[in-house]
Amino acid sequence: MTKILHVQTVLTNDDLEALKKKSGHNTTKDAVAAAVEHYLECPYTDEGDMWAERLKKTIDNRKK
């Protein structure tokens, strides 16, 4: 059985509105849940330096 927890964080209003817009969700709860789900599933988050790895992949794709 999965244990469900209630968590809190502090975000600026601008960051929260940007997250809602980017995620396509109108509610804070849905936008944050979508961001967490994406982070957990994204292959780049397993890398030590995810930005360097992502940039390398983008450059490799453009060379093809």
C-alpha cells in the first residue's frame, strides 16, 4: 500500500504562475504534481550534470 503525504514548499507567485502556464494546469496542486511527476520520469535528472548531458544530446542531434 502506498503511503500518501502532505508536503509544502515556498515559491514566488511569479514562479507558481509560470509553472501553471508551462504545465497547462490551472490549480497549484495539479501544476506541482505534474512538475514532480515529470522530474521523476525525466531521464536527465539521473545524470550528475543534467544540463551538460542535455546540451550534449541537443548538439549531437543537430549534427545529424
